[in-house]
Amino acid sequence: MKKVIILILCTFCLWTINFTLPANALETKNGAEIFSFHCAGCHINGENIIRRGKNLKKNALKRYKMDSLEAITAIVTNGKNNMSAYKDRLTPEEIQEVATYVLEQAEKDWK
């Protein structure tokens, strides 16, 4: 009985991994395209041509408490200060995809 439960758990884990990873890869690809079209004009390579210190690098995101998917999604959606709101230009899914992309790139130091 114990072996059957372990087999079921392993099968479930493998099934989850196989069907989750492609969706994440797709989000990153779409996020990169969305970022390139809508964001790179001001944030090329994670920089900020308007306000240098407020870039998309990992340290700056942490400093300004913008290092979560929720925080980035909120600022892309609603804007803040010089940052335009994109809720009328992007769908909620596209906003989520670009936020995911920004976090992933910050982890890689935009390389």
C-alpha cells in the first residue's frame, strides 16, 4: 500500500512539472515581447532613462519594495509618478507576463 501511494505521488509530481513548465516558458517569451514593445524605450536592459536610481535591477526593486509579482503588476497596471499606467493598453494576462519577465530578468541581472 505504501508503495502505491509513493507511486501516485511521484506520478502526480511529474505530471505537474511537465504541464507547468511550458506555461512558464510561454509567459517569459510573451513577457519579453511585451517588454520589448512597451517598456524597453525607458527600461532598456533594466535601466531607467528617466530616473536612473529607479531601475529594474534586483537591488533597486528590493529598495523600493517592488520585488514581487504583485508590486510589479500593480505599477504596470496603475502607473506611478513618471511611470504610465498600462491597464488600458495591456490585458491582465499580458501585465502578468511582463511582470514575470521583469522579475526573472532582475534575478539574472538583465544578462
